[in-house]
Amino acid sequence: MDKTNKILLNNTKSYNSINVNSQVQFGIDSTNKPIPLNDISTNINQYDQFVKERKESTIYRFYGNITPIISNPLYNDNVKISKVFRFQNGSLQPNLTAKKILNSGIFEKNGWIGYYNDELDETALQFNDNKSALCEFSPFDPGYDRLSMLDSDGIPNYLFKVTYPFRSKDITLVKNNVGVSLKDGIPIIEKFIVELNGRKYVGFKTAINHGLSFRDNINLYGFTDNTPNQTLLLTDKTFKVFKLGNNTNDLKFRTFIIDFDPADINFSIGVSTVKRVVQNKASQYYVREFKSLSSSDYKDYDIYPAAFGVSYYGDKISSFNFKKDIDVEGLVDNLGRPLSELYFTIVKNDSDTDPTTINSMYWLEQQENLPANLKNRFWTKIVAGYETENNENINYNVRSFGDPSFINNEWYTGIDESDEIFDGDIVEYNERELLERRLELVHHRVNTIYREHLNSINPNEGNKREGYLYKPFNKIQIREFSNYINPVVDLQYIVDKYNITDTLEIDNLRVSYKIPNYATEISPNVYRWRDLIEIGEVDISGGGVEYPFESGAHYINLDKRFYLQRQDPPCEAILIEEEVELGATANPNDEQRFKQYLNDPTFLEYSFENITDVTFTVGGVTDLSNYNGIDTLKIDVTLADFIGSYELGKRDVPGGCVDLSLLKQKDLDDVC
Amino acid sequence: MFVDKRKILIGNIGSGTTIDISLGSNFFPVDNSELIEDKFVKDEIKKSINPIVDYKKIIFKPADNNWDIIDSFKINLNFYTPESISTGSPTHRGIGAESGVYSDLGYIFDDIFCRTNRFINSFMRLSLFDTPYSGKNELLTFVDIYTQVGKDQEDDYGFPKPIDVSPISFVLGDPVLKPNEVHEGFHIYWFQDLVDNSPNQEYEMYATLQFNNTSNGKISELAPSKYINPNNITITNLEGSDGIFYLKVILKNDDGIYKYKFTPLTLNSPAQRTHHPQ
């Protein structure tokens, strides 16, 4: 008994009071517990429990390896930076100096361009690491400390994030004045004629990947019907893709052919578009935006060298482990569906090195006359776009960024690794298929401030606007939608039959019929959707995902590649010849020019214009740069000129696609 | 229904009289199978299922006394010299941070110069326990750190030093920041949730050290200390948080950065890292 009440008789309260009958109510509470009448035996299935816990878990843990392919063909300048001590104001003061590396001293080691030290390095001596600074290979800036995936200076060069597509947006892919954008279809940029078996067909090239296949149905928008009575019925009919590819059967992802007389149809760039059609439903086209689920403070993961991990190209493979658990509970993608994809995202860090190093300080010194928003940065802000066709009307062409011909075009600009939201890929979505297809992946582009604004720093040089590109988003398939579309569920039939008007009742019906929230309502109360396959389940067509479940979390191993590539690797090389005149009576500028050519990374050779001009005095030619101060020697200097697809300034290093054998031939025909 | 009737005369009832009423009940089980199936069995099943235990381990990086992460650290070993043992008055070599030398352990110059098996297979084992009491503690993890021929053991020209000046030292460095140093033993790998759920997000372990000498098969128990005065060791307590055999290690979640540090002993600090009579 847990409560006691004392009730006093009335005659104890007052001498006038008497006792009367009183009634006290009391309650009797009892608890009970069902007791089995006999032995109850229940089996607990360990596997079922495992499946149950796995289904209920929305926690993901990511770990894995990244195999990088990184090099520095786009270096600031072929200089060796060092610190020297000079007498200033009566005492030794440290000064930064840069020594130009002669062309003959420029080497490549595993794709990195740099030099082998041929003199004692003061920095190394000060470090006192008991090793010789001689014969050490040093890449030009940006070097290992700014580009490698693993960086020993303690300031990471890249930031890893986990992102997911959370909304979509529209962009104007090709410039036009009539408001046509990506939502109106894939833009056409070129028309061509294909002749097959004596019959002419019309072909079109698209600005980006069109996502079409042979015999796909398509709608054409914004085309001109040249037939006398507009018999093509372009706006009313759906047409079939006759063939993919151009005249040489190449470029199948960006060209398609339809069975029209080429004379009957014309297009307008920026206005004419094409859409894929499935069961009379045209596809939607849009850009997905990605939102970060992890922080920007480098605390969410550890990165370290993979054991014995070196790629074929000598890059160290990095391992990483996300300490932070990624919880996707309640998150939906841009279509309102539970997440089926996450993205392992790598973004370049623009503050990627110790600012007190001599290399950092040197470049900041070089940039001190640039505007305030530039001079203290090493890297430009990140710009993003897509690998589109080379056409000045096309926006978001990431390879064209910096080309003066594209000066008025658009890109995604001002991107920083600390951003929470990033512009992503271009996708196609068709309501009949209920699937998204990625057409173009976004690329990030970054260049050094020094290269980008070289002309402002040194008026004798032009800007070097070719930067580095990389793909930031790597797909992680955490769930899969079924390969089969669930049969259409028509609640409207029931609503009409029983004359249901209460929305609550209709909602209950949705629950009863197990219609998911993300189902597409193709008409009022008629739904279709794809089931999201449970983790570990495989449907009859092989769809589904399977990965370990442990400690209440899903473990996903990622084995990704990271390719830092050039923006526009030049594939064409020509030889150019410069004439210089050396000697006492020559223009002094020529001596300077000659020295400059010898330092130029594209220098190939020099030759005497006329060998009989050379006068060998006693002791030979000791100083060719001014021809020993005597009259006069004409020299032909041969340099290479590397030409890319875009006008991005002088290129110092050829692309891997160039035929280098050309540079070794000495043929008058090669000399421009 | 059984009713126990009693007659009570009114004259027997005085003012304030109370009557005890006994309530008895017999247990008649009724059909509660539905309740049993719906609740009882489910509750019992739930009770029988083990809770999910998080086995996720992560990296803990070494830090200094101020919890600032360090990129390398050195472990010096110091032993009683054979000469002093033979005289019956064991003493250490050197003072302060100076370590012992490999000749104290019976190695010769050729062992280091040629990296003989008896040298390179000798190692120091750092074991981590949950408590500093050998009778009841549990080994959590251990790491073997093999002998090194690094900068300490080489002269300015890169040649091994003479054996009587070749220090018994182990330099451990961060695999990213110090790629040329030995990394085994630099990090501690431990369960993230244990640290996250510890008071102040700090979790304690106790380290012991052994040196396994392959040249003579001896295993030496060492007295580890973060401080550097080997001659100040007083063998009062071997065990416990003040004992000289255990070095407290604190693992910490410092605002999302996971670190560990060795902490000084209290009674015997400062006491030097290692020593044991051969």
C-alpha cells in the first residue's frame, strides 16, 4: 500500500461536533500479465532479423580508393624558385629569386614537367635532412603540393563530399532570342546530308549528347518545313530516327538521321530542338543540382596512402574512410523519390598550400599588381560546364572558357569547394519510362591566376588561358528502381464507383493500394511508378544492389578514378622559324630574343642561316648570344607551335594526341 | 458466487468502528492467447534480440599535451648497460632524452650495416589495455614496431653509425605528411562510438611496452614514460595508474577530429621511457 489517509472523527474537531456516519470510497487496482497456458515456442530467424534491420537502416558509410591521374602540363613558368640572401641595409636579407630553366633542362617525369636540380638547393640545406639537394626532380608550379591527391604539406588539395541530386533547373544551352531553353529539347546546331544507296537523307548534329537510339521516336520543334504545303507536318507528327552517326559513321551520340529530303527541312540554331518520345510522351530535359551531405572542414573523412598503391602512371593511390555516417532518412531526389543515388564528389581546394613557402610567396609577388580580388589567390575560382560541341553559340562549353570568341557565353561561375549546392549533370527524364538518363556530366575548370592574367603581369607575354578540367561527381548507386514499371493503379475507377469525395478517404485508398508517395499521377487518381528494390534483393532482370550491412549501417566501397586533364590539349603541331641577328652591329633586342627562345619550352633548335658567316677565331665562339661581339651572324631558330581547338593562348606542352614525330623532322615544308 | 454473510448487531457498532472486509480472488486464466501472441511474444522476441553494436573503427592521430596534432614522434629505449649489470649496480646510459645504444643489446656493427635478420626482426610491442591492472585487464590491441635504420642511426653521409653510438630509437611519422618515415604504430585504430560516448568524449587506454630481441630471444618489459629522465624511475608501484609499467593513453573526439595523446604518469613522472635489466 503506497498511500495512507488519516480520517479524523468529527468529535475530535470541535466539542460541538458529533460523529456521524460517513462513507469512504476505496478503489482496488490490480495489474495483470498474460500468462501462457502452455509452453510457447517461437523461432527467431537470424537472417530475417538481419534483413529487417538492413531495410530499416538509412545510414551509409563510405570508404575506398581513388586512383588519380594527375600531372602539371599547364605550369606557371619554367623557373626554379629559391631564396637567396643579399646585403640590404647593412645586413643579409632573404630575397626570392627565380632562375629560368633552359629548354634543354626541362624534363618530364611520370607526366610532371620540371627540372633536375643541378646546384645545391638552399632550402634543402636549411632543412638539413642529410640528403643531397642535387639531382632531385622538382616539378614546376603547380607541383605536387597543389595537385597531388595526397599532399605532404598538410593542406589538402581536394575536398571530398557526399552529395545528392535535390532539385532541377533549366538553362539556355544555345544562345537565342526567343526564349528556347533546355526544357524545350536538345538544341540542333548543324544540318548535314547523308547519301545512302543513292537516296539523300537529312542529318542533324546536336549541341550535346542527344540520348537517341536507332528507331527512337522523336518530336522536332522549331524547324522549317520547306515543302510547298507544309506536308511534313513537323508540329503534328512524331518521326523515327533512321540512323545514328554522320557521313563517316562517327559521332553517334551527337548526330542522328531522319528520312527526309534534306531540301525539305531547315533548322535555326538555338531555336530548333529535338525530344525523344516514348508512347506519345516527350522527354523532359533539365540540369540537376546537387546538395552536400557532408561538411567542408575536412573533418568528415580520413585520407591516407593505399598500401602498395601506385597507378600505372606513377600516381599514388589514395584510400579514404568517411568517419561521418551519411543518413538519407527522409531525403528525396529532384523528382521527389527516395534517394537511389548519392554522389562521391571531389572539388579542388583553392587554398591548397602553405602560404609561407617560397613558391607561394614568389607567385604572390608576381601578382602584386593585379586587382585586389585576384592578387592574393593562386587559383582562379572554379568554373563549370559540359563537353559540348565546338560552336560559339553554345553556352556552358567548358573547354571554350577563356577563348575570346566565346566571351559572351555563359558558364557556371564562382564555384568554391565550400559551397553546399553545385550545378550538376544534364539529364533526360521520360514519364513513360520513369527513369532519368544522364546525357552530359559536368566538368569543373580551374586555372592559375598567373597563367590566366599573364599579360597583365608581363606585357611581353600573352595570357595562358588553358586550365585544368576534372569531373567532380562520381555516382554511388545505393538503391535501384525496378526494371519493370508497376502496373497502373486506377483509383479513379473506385472513386467514381463509390462516389468518394472525401480526400482523406482517397488518401487511405492510396495507402491500401500501396501507392508510394513518389508515384507519378498520370491522370487524376491514376498512378504508375517503379518499385524501389530493397537492398539485397535482385529482380528477375538482374536489377538491384547488394553491399555489406554491418553495425547498423550500409558499407559501400568506392573504387574511383580521378583524372585531372587539360582543358584543350593541342593535337596539332607546326614548326615556326624565327630569325635573329647576333653580333656587335645587330639590334640588341635580338640578343635578348635569342636568349628568350633558348628558354622557351617550345624551342627545338637553331641553325646558322649561312654557315660561312661563322668566323672561328682562336678559342672558338665563346659567347654565341652576341657572337663574341663581332659582326654579324644570322641564326634561324625553330620553335614548335601547338594548336588546340580553342584560342586559349600559347601552349608550352603538346597534348598526348599530337604526332611528336613531326617535331623531329627537318623539312622545309614544315617550316612556316 | 460465494458470499460470506455475517450478522453484526447494531449495539456492537460504536462510534468510529471499522469493519475489515476481506477481498479474495481465485485466479481463473481466461483465453488471452491473442494478447500473448500480439504483445507477450513480440516483447519477448524483442528482448531476445541483441542490440546493434557498432564495430566501426577509425584512425586516431597523435597529439601533443595541448591536443595539437603532431606529424611524427620518436620513441627512445634505454637499457641498463651490460657493464653496470656485471658490476651489480645497474645504470642507464646517458641522461635526459638520450637513448641507449644497440651495443647494449648485444648487436654488432655488421647487424645494422647488413640489416641482419636478428636485427631487423627485433621489434618493440606496444600493447594497449583497458585498465592498468595486469590481474584483470584485457588486451585491446597491440602494434609491433620493428627496428629502424633511419637518420638517427646514420651519419651525415648516410652510413650507419658505429654500434656503440647507434641509438635505439624508433621514429614514427604520418603516412601523408611524413611519407618517408615508418607509419606502423603512428595511428591508433579504435571504436568511434566508444570514444564518442565516453565522458567528455575522452577514452582511456593503458599502454605497455616490450622489446623483443631476436638476437638473444629475450623479451624485456619496459617502463614507458612520456617524460625523459630515466634515472628518476622509482620502482614503487608496477601497476595501477601510477605504476611504471603502464602509460596512460587518452583518445579524444576533439570537435570531430579524433586524436590521442600519451599522458605523464603521476607518481613516477617524470620517468623515462624504458629500461629493464637484461
